[in-house]
Amino acid sequence: MLSAIVTTGGQEHAAVATLACLVPAAAAGVVRDVILVDCTGSQAIERVADVAGCGYLAATGSRAEALAAGAAQARGPWLMFIEAGAVLDPGWIDEASQFVQNVALSGVPRAGTFIAARSPYSQSGWRDWIGSVARMFGYASRESGLLIARDHYERLGGYDAAGSEAALRRWLGASRVKLRSRIVVS
């Protein structure tokens, strides 16, 4: 049903934590394939992808170009973009399935983001404070992930070289729905 595109930044332990929360979804048939997108060219991430049975993409260029390359490699009709280190609440599988079904039945293009939360064990600083304020005003950061139908993603232009991640999120506008499941980023 959906392809997960995970940006790693060369962090092996973070990628493993994210893959662990995707395993039950793969077993339930919700996640069709996973692509680890790494801009650092880390051999450790390539090994993690090989052991986990994931696709691996050593991307160059901007983060938006790397995400676009991951989306091009994905096979599912739905795309889920998340960062390595992000761990979704266990209920996300049912919620994502219902969201996809509701969008299909309504015929109205929608994209979903999760509720971003910080790990209680992570260091906090002024950037976290700014992120908290931005989330209060409805700004969806890349930490909140993105669940979007491939055709809607392509109609909006996706992550292109000329634009940025923030541009795609702005283009989503009112079609973006805040899902109830939390995504904890360490």
C-alpha cells in the first residue's frame, strides 16, 4: 500500500530504530517497501538496508533532490517520508490505513502529517523551543513526517531541485491533515 522513504544522514542507530517501528506495518501489509536515502554515502547504512531487506539510495545534492530520488524509486501508490530516528506510535498503522481508505473513498486529495514530539531523553535548546512555537501555529516541520498519495505528490511537483521541502508543505495547504498518531524524534 505505501512506500516509506527514510532519510538517514548516516546515522545507523537512528535508522534501525525507525525500521523497527515499520516492521509491524510491513507484516500487516501496510508498508510495501522501504528505501533508506543517505546523503553521506555511509557503508553502515548500506549494510543496514541489506540486512533489513530495504532499498538503499546513496543520494547527492540537496535534501529535496534526495527525497525526490527516493520517491522515484518507491513502488507504492502512497508515499511516507520520515527521518531516521523517528519512531511512530503503535496506533499509526490503523490510522494510516483508515486515512488512505477515506481519501480513496472521498476522491479529495489529502496528505497527512503526524504529531511531532521530542524524546524526553534528547537534549533541548533554543531550536526545540522555536519548533514548539511553530507547531502551535500549525506549521508542519519535516520532523512530523508526510503521508501522501503518489499522484497528489506528483501533481504538486513533489520535491524538486528548484524548490525545497518547505515549498511542498506550503503547496499542500488545506489538503494537509494532522493525524492523531505521534512521531517521536530523538
